[in-house]
Amino acid sequence: MYLASALIHHGVIPCSPINPSVGMTIDCLEFYCIACQRCPNFSIQAFMKTLCDLQGKCFHSYLSRQLLIALDLYLLICTQVRSLVQEAIGRSAIDWNLKHACPACLYTLDVEPQLKFSLLYTMDGNDSLKRVLKRVPNEEHAEDLVSRNNPQSSELLTSQSIVDYRYLTREYVDSFTDALNPQVDLFNDDDEDNNPCAGQWKNMKDDKTKWMWGVFDESGIFMAVCRHSFTLIIADMVQSGERAKYPLAVVSRLLDTFGHNLGGGYNIGCRFKTTLSRSSLGPHARTLNHTSLVGAFHGHAHRRLCQLDHLTTYVTGLGLEDLKGYEQTFSKSNALAPATRYASVFHRCQAILGYFEHNDEFEIYHNLTTFLYNNYKQALDILYDGQTELGVTDKSELEVWLENERAYLLSHAHEPEQETLQMEYWQKLVNLSASKKELDGTAWSLTTPGSSFGQADISMTVRLKTARRHALENYKKDLKIIHDLEMKLGVDKHWQPEDIEWQNAGWLVANRKYQLALDTLEGLIVARIFELSKMNRAGTGYKMQKHISKALQVQSAAIRTALNRYNLTARALSSPHPALKWEDVVEYAFLADFELLRDARKDISQRLWATPSGRHAMDLYFKMCHAREEIKCLNVEIRHVATYLQDERHYLEECEILLHTLHPGLAHQVQILRNMHGRFLDYHCQRLQDIAGLPGFSRTLLPGQALHNSPGESASSPGDEDGLEDLEEEEDDEQLAEEESHTLQDILEVSGHD
């Protein structure tokens, strides 16, 4: 231990605590850590081979293991040093990092305009960062289904663990399994009055994917990021898909930390709203005015009624936020997958947390003011272009149009029960007519058997008898159903084809077939939209593009077939709908285009809100409204950042000066911390000046007064002498422990010689 301690003091991390023969320099380990964060798929084996090439040595697999041991020790030292620094500057609270994750969102001022949402975040799951479960050997070929579905890990227990308030533990997440009320179906399809998408979103059942969970332990991560893409919460998805407990755990932690008026985007936010409301967390969320939203990325996959309530296009207070920041986050973190696939539980968590911490500090923080500048410029451009393009004098009329569309869709959300019974009755009458015809076709014919009546004639008679019995049973069954329906409808005699009731019901059935054909066509078009968006997305490889291209060819054939079926049913209506052309259908990019085709009772094509120009005007109007909201939000966030840059720099400088005499080592670490963000100070100041130079910028860049100035806050003054004395006492204890370890080392060496 004495030798190991001496090596560390000389900048070398040993690979063994006693009599080490191999060591790694701290500079080498630091270089690998930084390189790995910038290129997550840079494996430890590749780095070790690089070192062997530079040193002219032959690579052996045990060298990678030794490097990993030294790396773990180095990262442990860095973690402890970081903890000492956080304690020295008054930021050792367990939730401090989460509460101060984003300066633009969370560094509030004492005097500022009130925004609708105190924090906007978006969350989703990603299955790239899976980890293979290392099963015990005797389970590799287990025949027992139970043991295969609940495999046991062969990994040895370790004392290594990741402690971070933002990284939710398995136990914390599992506690929300009990938060779901077992008496209530959280995804009940009957909730369409409040949730138009109630029956549309269904996760794959576990019995369909249980073999996958037998291969992987952690099946991915579920995380939340703020609107500027700073990491808020991370949770492991363990041997399951995207269950409700993961977003519930995330929302619970965010509500406990940030309180009122949170807005959360989720690709199935409409359905999660129902889940959250029906869980034990529901009353708490309603008290704190939590709002569930749907991001623009998945907007075209939701019902139009759902879009009017949850989509970012129509929700006030969102500005130009599309709530899809997690897409960019996951597109970058996917590169980490090779390093985590076969790692241990600890090393996987270590890699994930280290990656996102580095991403926040060196990527997201660096681009923060660029985000503000680009959004401000985009909002100003929208307002400038929209003023001349929007050809409506009374802009409030556009909001009336939207309400008219909502009222129209609500009135047609469900088929009237009476019409449903009439259609069923009409169909059963058709079935009764068919069964009556079949029964008449099996009528007995009297013949006098001759002398040649044999076994074949007997078999024929039995078949005819059986066929007649079956036909009679079918007829009686259809007749009984008709009697029941006539009681419900109050019909005193069977409808006949010449009756007006028969004709009206037949029209309803034809319309039903039309709606089903339209649903099929709509689903294929939406799938095509998804494939096209993926094909044109940056980072999609050549093989994936070829695969998508083939899928699109298959879809095109299916769309043509569905289009032909739709046109047939459209022409069969009593008031035939115009046929759709292939060129028009493939241009559909939003479900609203399909919703306008759904009403076969009356023509709505001439209503202002249903015309193409009217819909374009509505979209442009609400986009301009959100641009004004975005400018209001950015004016607040810009002052947040400007004030934070000033306060944080002054606070860390004062901490460094205070520690320089009492604890020079910690003062040096505070200087490193100050320089880490200080390197971007000039860049941020320049971008803020660029914002101030935009035509239309109407606020000020002058820093304000921070709302919070408790110890550790950037707006406070360091001066906690008691905390510094505690650090000195801890240092004395560490020196005493080191002396005791030297004594133990001497004893071990003497014992070894004996």
C-alpha cells in the first residue's frame, strides 16, 4: 500500500494495491477518458493495443484488464475529488446537480415575466444501450420455461455503485409498479371522451418479447432532457419494454424537485396523461399543475382531436419548442452502445453517466447561446414573413375556425348507438335472407326408391339430412338475433328492401365500409411518412436506406391496392365521393388531410377551415402566435444566462481565493472547475451580443438579480469557515489512515519474507 500510494503521488495509478508491477500514468488515463467521451465506441482494448504499438510491446488480453483496474481507480479518485470540491464550494446537496442542470431554464431572477411553464422537458425510452445478461452456466440450456424467462446473472456481487440523484435506482423505479391502481385499466380503450388516442397506442406484450428479456438484463434507458437538451433524469429499463413505471418515476422525481407548472413532452403523451391521472401520483400531479404534451415529431401519428389538445402546434405557452430534444440526444448516445453491450452493471452505468455529464458540460453548455440565437432569429423571421403572407384581416376568426373544427370532430367521434343497431339489424336481415335461401335449397324431394337403392344413396340421404339440419339451425339462430334487435329498435315487422329504413341502413353500411377503407389507406400513408422521414435523417446508413427503400416499394404497392379499394367504396356511396389520385395521396403529410374525408353525411369541403388555403392560414397564424411566445420565453432565458455567467464566474473566483490559503489543493481543483466553463465565456458573450444585434430584439442583456442566494448558489458569497475546517479534519484523518496503511504494508512484507 505504501508503494501504491507513492506511485499515485508521482502520477502513476497502480494496477494492484500490493507490490504492483504495472502502472498507468494519470495523463494516459485522462487522455483515454476524454477520447472515450468524444468517441464513445473507442474501446479500452483498442486503446491498450494503441499503447502497445507505441511502446513496441506485444498485446496480451490481460493488459486490457489491468488498464480497466487502473481506470476504475482513477475515476474513483476523480469522483472523490469532485465531491470534496462540491463540499468546499457549498454544493454537496444530493439534488444540487438536478436543480441546477440548465442555466437557461432554472437560474431564475427575482423580477421577470411569468411564463406558463416553469420547466419544459421531454422524455422517451431508447433501446440502444442494452446490456447482455451473463447467465449462470447451468441455465444456458435450461429446459424449464420459468427459469429461462427469469434468468439469474453469473456476475459476482461488487461494492462498486453509482450514486447520482439524476440516475434513478432500480428500487426507486420498481416502487412505481405499485403506484398503478390494479383496479383500473390504465390503457382502457373506453376513455376516448378525454383521450381520442385511447385505443391507438399499445406496447408489445411481455409474452411476445420474453425471450428478448432472457438475453438482455438492461434493455435500454429511459431519460428526460430539458428543452435545451441538458440531461435531467436517467433510468434503466430492466428486462422489459417501455412500461408505465418509467415515465411515472421520472415525473415523480421532477415534480419533487421542481414543483409547479411543469410541461412534459412524450410521444404518447396523450395516453400517458390518462396513465398519470389514474395512478397514485395523479393527485400530486394535478395539484402541481403538470401538463402532458405530444412532441411535433410524432404529431402526424395522432388523431386530429388529440392534436388539438396536446400537439405543440396548438398548445399555448410552448413557443417554437417541438419537444423532440431526446431524438438528438439518443442519436448521439447510440455510439455508446458497443461499450455497454457486454459491460458489467457498474461499468455500464459509469459509462452512461460519464457520457451524459461530459455531453452536458462540453457540448450542450457550449451550444446554449447558439440555441438561443437561432431560436430568436427563427421567431423573428416567422413574424416578418407571416405579416405579409397571412391574408386574414380578423385574426381572431382563425381561432374560431379551430374551435369549429374541434366541435365538428367531437360531433363525429362516435357513431350514434341507434345507427349502430340499425346497421347490425340490416346486416342480420341480409344474413337471414341468405340462410333462408340456403334452407330452401335443401328442401326434401320425394322419390320412390328402386331396386338399386344402395349404400351410396343412403350416404347421400344422410348428407342431405345433415345439411338441412345445419341450414335450419343457422336460420333459427339468425331469426333469434333479429328478434332481439327488433326489440331494441322497436321494429314491429321485418324491413324489406323497398322500405326506406332498409335503404337508409344500407347507406350506413356502405359508409362504414368506406370508413374502413379510408382507415387502411391512412395507416399505410402514415407508415410511409415515417419511413421517408427516417430515410432522409442524418446518420442513416446506406444499408438502412436500402432496406427502407425496399420497404417503400412494398408500401407503394399496398397503397395502390388500398387506394383502389377506397375509390370503389367511395363510388358505392349514395353521394359518391370524388376518387383520390395517387399523386395527391402520396403528398399527404398530416392526419388532418384524412380527417376531412371522414364525413359522408354532408359536404364540408366549402367550410373555410376545411379549405387548403384556410388550413394554411390557420397553421401560419398559430405559428406566428408561437413565435411571439418564443420571443417572450427567450427574453427571459437570455437574462438567465447572462446573469448566470456573471454570478458563476465571480462565485468560483471568490471560492478559489478563499481556499488558496487554507487548502491550496482544493483551490487548484476549483480553478480547474472555473476554467472548464470559463473557456466558453467569450463565445457566450459574443453570441449574446449577436442576439442583441438582431433587428427586433426588444429587451436587455444586463444581468439581473438571482432569485436564490442560499449557500452554494452562484449569487451567494462563499464564507463557510466551518465547512473548510471540516475539510481540514478530513485531510488529517486521511493522513492518519495512510500512516496505518504503511504499517500494514510493512507487516505484510515481513510476513512474506518469513
